[in-house]
Amino acid sequence: MDKYGPIVVVDGGSVGAGGVFGLSKTAVGFAYLNLSAPTLDSVDLVRAEPFSGAAQADRVVLGVEQPCVGQRLTCH
């Protein structure tokens, strides 16, 4: 995730874009956007390996004083 002033760019990953040849080699990921109109409050980043079942989830909270400190968010 990247933050450019008031703009937040989220790349949650890819669910199935590797096709059948990418199965079991590449984890899939997605982002769940938590909104309170018209504000993006937080983003849940989820990554999973389809065959092993291993998974990781991170929440990036944007409404804190320094959102780019200690989170998966880079401010530019």
C-alpha cells in the first residue's frame, strides 16, 4: 500500500491470475476495504496459499496520527 497525500493506492494481490500453471507455487491475496463514507478507515490485506492452507492477514489503519509508522503502508 502507498499513500500519496490524500490518495491511498492498494494492491491486494491476485486471486487466481496465475492460472493452472501457478497453482501451489504462488500465494493468492486480496484486500478488504473498510469504509465509512466517504473515508477509507482501514484495509485488511489477506494472503493465502491455496493448497497448504497457510494464511496471513494484516490490518492497516489509516485514521491514526502516523499511519506509515509500523504498518504495511509507505508514505510518499
